Amino acid sequence: MRRVATSVAAMLLGLGLAGHAGAQSQPAAPKVVVIHAGSLLDKPGQAPRGASTIVVRGGKIEAVKDGFAAPESVGAAGAQVVDLRDQFVLPGLIDSHVHIFSDDDKVRARMEGFNRDDEDDMVIGIDNARRTLEAGFTTIRDLGSDIHAVTALRDGINNGLLTGPTIVAAGSPISVTGGHGDRSNNLNRDLAEIAHQHAENVCNGAEDCRRAVRSQIGQGADVIKFTATGGVLSNVAGGLGAQMFEDEMKAVVETAHMFGRKVAAHAHGTDGIIGALNAGVDSIEHGTFGTAQTDALFKKTGAYFVPTMLAPKTALDQARAGARSKASLEKAEIAAKTAMENHKRAIASGVKIAFGTDTGVSAHGDNAKEFALMVSVGMSPAEAIKAATVNAADLLGRSASIGTLEPGKDADIIAVAKSPLGDVTQLERTTFVMHRGAVAKIGGLRAPFPPN
């Protein structure tokens, strides 16, 4: 073995490559970036700081200093300097409810759906991911995608092969037969048979629901979602009330928690919200028909409410335009009429709120339009921003790495031209986006820049 090593070394020396090989074996020095921020909301929920310097090394925040510090004075000589001295800087935003593979063109999607392969959907997802990141959302929780597709996209982004936000993936939502999440609903018998063959997410009875949860976890799910009630966009009648029995919901939650996964429950109807909260879920999505009783139960259990206010009106507009089925139109009319008043009451009562949009119903990249809706029902801009940073990070169990700009956390950083604390719609127009230390947008333009 020693003779082989000596021969290889001699050959490299003879070719003049030995020094190069040695250099290649040394790890590259971590990239250092110094950001000068005119105003800095490093900890949403607290007052912003004035002129500040953020030191980023190896994709992590190394230091946050007052004033515009020269790189040399903060141990970052030779660092790339990003000048945001006339900008308002804050943590990357978190959307707790996204469907990253959904096509924004709903009419086209319905027409072409049966002609598309998985590869076509992946192209759509990659584009959606990049647009979502450029909109300032550096982390998303995807609550309903093919498990293999979403984990492949998640891992491609994590490994630096693709540009997009950090993805916390649920895979396919756990659903009962005929429920919201059963993809065989209203298909012809041949297509329904094919759907049933692949319906690992569909379950009936507590034991079968345990199996369905384990199946998604075994294929890479970071979080589990189940559909406690009917849904607006599923092509099946039956309203928006509960569709799972109490023992089925508890089986889902207990199994997921046993594996260290949090659980999100899609729930519109009051009975489904109550059942899911009693089962121990970590968040309720939509919560359209919440009541004072459900508000009290939220506070008792400590679960988060993810209102997704952008979705009902969007779904109704699409259904009225013919882009959704008749069954969806009927449910959308009911949900859109009720949701905002109930969300207003829940917020006023002190229910914990995490930001989520149900993007995929609405267009990818428009996620920040949710902020204005949150403010319209009683949240201050500061509270809405905290819901999309500190609160959402807590819901995802990732407060140690995201949600605020502090040493040791991921360098997920965005900027806007003016303070969103006075005008929350500023968040709809990000000028700068950094994800884990890599710049994705600067000066309002996609990075890297196109040639002049």
C-alpha cells in the first residue's frame, strides 16, 4: 500500500500536480459578507435598531454591530460589502402554508393535468421556489405535495444545487377515503383505480391512519398534515365539516409526535377545529368557522392558528371564473363570506398566530399580500411581521436557526426600501434577499445579474 502511495506521489510530482492536489484537499475558506443596514429589525416584536452592521461568515450570522463598521474592524478584512444603508433590513420571512408545485395558471393546469409527467411538475416547482425566495420568503412549510418530489426539491436546495427557500415538507396530507386529500374523488373508474393504488396517504380507522403517517415519515416528511374537515378545493361535495373521527385524529397526532414530527391540521368547520385541537395538533390551518370556544381551546392547548386569509378570496375569484369545479365554487362562497370576521375575533382574543398563505391557491411570489389582510383584521404591522418570523420559526421548531438575526443563526436576511412598520405593503417589494449567506436578489434584481 505504501509503494502505491509513493508511486502516485511521484507521478503527480512528475506532472507538476502534487502541489495542486494538496491545495485541492484543503477546505475553502468560508465566504464572508458584511452588510450595512440603515435600519435593522433584528428581533421582530422589539424596536428596530438604527444604522447597523451584520457580519455573515459561512452562511451564518457571526456578529451584529451598531453603526457602519469597516470590515477590518470586525475581523472581516477583504469581505464583500453589501450597501443597504438606505434600506430597512429584517429577517427572512417564513410562510407556514405553501403548495410549491401548484401551477399559478389554474385553467391551464386543469386542461394539461393529465398530459404532464412528474418532470413537468418539477420544473414548475423549481420556478415557484425561486420566485418565492425572491419575494423574501427564505423558509416555507409545504403542506401538500408528492413526497418524492418535495423532498427532492428540498434536498436540492439544501445542497446548493437549486435556488429556493428552505423547505419543511409534509408530503401528501393524511386523509380519509372520500375526504379532502383523497385524490381519487370524482375520477372515472380507471383513473380512480390508479389513484387508489398510490394512495398511501389515505386511511380509514385509527390503526390505518397510524400506517399512513409512518408511510410519509418513512419517505422523508419533516412534518405531518392531515385533513380534519372538508376542503374548498377538493372536487367533492359534503361541505366543510369534520371528516375524521376523534380516534383517527389522535392516532395521527400521537404517531407523528412519537417520531418527533409536528402536526398541522387542515380544518374549516368548528367541529373539526375542536377535534383537532383536542387531539393535540401543533397548528390549525384556515380555521374558517372558529368560535369563542375554539379561541379558548387554542389558548388552552398552545396550538398556533395559521389563518391563510389570502386563500378564500382567491379561490372564490378562480371558481367564479370557471377555473374550479362547481363543488369548489359552492364551498368557496361560504368560506370567503365567513373567514375574515372569525379571524378578527380570534386575533383580538389573543390566539397565537403564525403567518401562512396557502400559496398555490394564490400565485407564488405574492405571499406577502397576506400582511395587508392581517393588518385589516386588527394586527399591527409589527405583530404581522412577528407572526412571519419569530412565531413561524417557533411553530416549525426552528427558532434556534431562523426567525431573528442573531449570532449563530442562518443568514436569512431581506431588505425593503422603507419601514414596513409604517406601511406593511413594503414587504411586497423586497429589494434584497439573502438565503443562508447566498445573495438571491440585490437592488431589486435577481442575482446573478444578466449580462449588460
